Amino acid sequence: MPQNNNKHHSRIKILRNIVLVALAIIAVRLFFIQIIEHDYWVAKADEQHTILETISAKRGEIYMMDKGDPVAVVLNQTMYQIIIDPAAVDQEKTKKALEENVKDYLVVSLDEIFSQEGLRYSIVAKNVPRANIEKLAAENLSSVWFKKSNQRVYPEGELGATTLGFVNADGLGQYGVEGSLNEQLAGKDGLLKSTADFNKVALSIGNDNIKIPAEDGKNIVLSIDRSLERGTEELLQKHIDQTPATHAAALIMDPNTGEVITMASLPGYNPADYGKVKDASSYINQVTEVPYEPASVCKSFAFSAAINEGKMTADTTYFNQGYEIVDGWKIQNAEQRSSIYGTINMKTALYWSLNTGSIYALKLLGDNPAAINQQGREKLFDYYHNKFRLGNATGIELIEAEGFIPDPNEGWGRDSVYANLTFGQNLGITMIQTATAYSAVINGGYWRTPSVVKGELVGEEIKPLYATNKVEDKILSDETSATMRDMFVNNRSYKARGGIDRPGYAIGGKSGTAQVIKDGAYDDTMSETVGTYIGFVGPTNDLPKYVIMVKMWGEGHYLDGGIASNLFDDLENYLIDYLKLKPGN
């Protein structure tokens, strides 16, 4: 019997020790949980009882001008996302209701979602209109939620598409204003953090509740005139239909402020259906994003440089033999009529767009009428790159390419390279760079930063969008600018005689026909060219009011500056009529 008692006491002792060890383990674990790991477990507990919800900012709308008033051309439309808990819904009933009411908006396979074990959250439909949501809500489905979202709406269709851009499926602006000013348009999302019960129902009590309001995006007003933009695009399409051109681009700007009132690239696309575009090049804004060779348009800059340096005047003469030999290369004039051989003045050279004339201007910049030299090259580079800012971003509020102007001293054949530079080849510049530089030539000599944004719409008032570093730089003398204006008007004297340019208006311009590069070299057959024309319009005896630039091209087609000039003719007369521009005396 004592032996049994000893065994009994021994078992009790062992059990007691086990209990004591277990209690010690629990005590140690509680110490770690309550003291050492306190912050960790508090955070875990908060996670179970905290709702974090993003408060979406409303994207700003975009406006164009119309008869002095801003008109919305990009809007937001309230749409909905549908979210389900696949593990909690009545799968058969939910699937049937979704397919009957929102089939066209489903973004997932319902069968696949329902087959995923443990999945508790899935967005099954996006951009669902309110009418469809109301029908689905009438089904009284459990564990199905609706979340508001904004969808971008472009009520004007393809109007100004390459200037506007679009918003992709992730809500990010792409191309155009939507892309370049995405930060201002998008605003900043807010945050709602609140304490919740076990069923994730928000409680009104607690000191940890946080609400950071969303900052809605800014409503941006463009300087683009909506009706003028539409008329411009219609004229571009008309000239595409009537010529071998497959593409055309145009801009109209105020040379005295830098404000752009029309910017068009065709073919365009519908930003609301951007995914249906077959060729991604349709997204590209040809005015700001594509450097090219505008050809003889650049004679405007070479002549201006020589006149501004006091090296020549409109009446300066030289001997034109129809070609120049530079670095062993024969550079010919496109115009080879006998009446302009021999001694002619620079005004005649610009009228007939003679390459020998612009090369002579380069020689004069080097103080050597007989040959191109380093001084002349460096002086032309200074004007092209530093004063006219060709090959540099202009600072316009859009995505833009820089392009290039070749170095005046590095590389083989610099003289021939710079000879070609005088008539707009061997460089890469954008339309907006060209038009801004040309504006400086004819507006009294001021280079001004171009702009396509008028400001931010606050209530009914247009306020500056943000502080900008706008440049206004006097790069040419008044006399140089006046001389160039007279020469440009002379260029169009035959248009005035033909009744195309109306009396009472000072209209001048310059054409360009550029060879294209094929297989690394210029196509001397001229089987494909790019036609450009740039000019100005305004009342006589006044500074020009508007600069118009057009570009036309098509793969495998010859398009010269004359074809582009015809488009300019239609645009300048349309502009006069639309703006009711009064003639001068």
C-alpha cells in the first residue's frame, strides 16, 4: 500500500511539474506578447479592425475657347466597378444576374473566379453605366458591391485628338495634354481610415480615425479655338483627299504672344476609343513631337542672320550660275530658268527660293563672298541654335522633341553640311520650333515661348495654371524684321495679283520642298518629298496678327511647297473670315 501511495504521489508530482512548465511557457509567451512584441500585436489587431479606403480624386476637365468663352471638350462621366466576394455569393444566381445585366462590361471569366479556392475579393466589371447598375441592384444580390469610378468622355470625337491625348485603363494620361499635364489634371487621392467592428462596419468612435480629403485635378483651359480647330481639320482633310498626301499637319499662332490657337495632325483618332487605333503613330502630335527637315523655309533664318549682322540687305547682289560646288558636291537650284541667271539681288533669290542665294548669305556671314568658312558656320550655328533656338525644346506645355543642329566644326564636309543647312536640310527641327522662330523673324524680332494653355478654370474665371519661365528675347532688330516682312510679302505678290490674297491685308510666306532620306541617303529621284509652307497674315501697315504653318506628306509621293501653299491659301482666307479680321488702310 505505501508503495502505491508513493507511485500516486510521484504521478502527481510529475503532473504538477508539467503544469508548472506549461504555465512558465505561457507566462514567458505572454511576456513576449505583452512586452517584447507589444507593438507588433497591437498593429495586427488594428489591421483586423481598421478600414483603409482610397478617396479618388476627380480628374480635371479640359476646355477649348469658343468666341471668348471656355467650352468643355474633355469631361468625366460617373461609371461603376462591380466587386464580389466569390466565396460568399450565390454563384449560380450571381453569374446569371451579371451576364444578363453587365455582360459587355465584364473583365474576368466568372467560371475562373469561382473556381479559385479561398478568393474573397474580385473586380469583375468596369466602366458600367448607372442604368445597368440599377438593374443589377434590383436583383438584391449578397456580397456584391458597386464602386464609383470616372470615365473620360470626349464629346467632340476626333477633334484635336493629338493635342488632347487620352487616359488609359490605369487612369494615367497618355500623349497630348492628358499626358504632359497628367499631374495637374489627376489631382491627389485622399484616404479614409476608420475603426470597424468584426463585420467591417465602420464605427463612429475612436481617436485613430483619419480622413484626408482628395484634391481634385485642375480644370485646364487651352488657347485652342474649338471652331477654328474644327475648320482647320476639315481643310486638312479636304487637301488630303484632293492631293497625293496621306498626312497633313497645321498650326496657327499669335506671333506677338506665342499663343497657339490651332494645332492639328491628320489622320487622327478618337481618344474615347484609343485602343482601336491600328497604327500607334496616330497618337503622335506632328507639330511638337516629330523633328524633320522643312527645307527652304529655313532660308528665312539664314537671310535674317546675314541681314541682322549687317552683312547684306534685300538689294545686295551676287552672281547666280544655277549651282554651287561645295566640298566637291554640286548643289543646284530647283529653279533653273534663264531669266534669273547672272547678277541678281537677294530679294529675287528669296522669291525664287534659290539655294545659291542662301549659300551666299552664309558666305557673307563669314566675311568672304567667295567661300564658306569657319566664321560663317559658327555664326549661322549661333543664330540657328542659340537665337532662334532650333533643335531645342521650346517650353510649350506639351510633349516635344528637341531635334538637332549639326556642330559647325566637327565631322567631315562641314562646309557642304552648312550649305545645306541654309536651305533646311541636314538638320532636324519640329514645326513648333520652326513657327516660333519664324514668328521672331516677322514680329519685330522677339523670340517668345509658345503656349497652348490659357490657364486654369476656377469657377468662371481663367487663372494662371502655374508659374512658368516664359521667355521673351529680342534676337533681331526692328529693321531686320521689317526687311524680312517685305521680302515675304513680295514672295506672294503673284498670289495677290491672282486674287487669292485679299487687298488690305499683309500676307507673306515661304515654301519648302524637302527630300526624304532612304537607305541612309537623300533620295535624289525626288520620288517622295515633304511639302511645307509657313506665312503670316494681318492688316496692312501693322504687325502680323497670325502665323500659319502647314506640312503635307505621303509615303512614296511627291509633295512640294506649292501643294502646301494651296492649303495655306485656304487657311488664311478661312482665318480672316472666321475671326472677322479687319483690313488695314
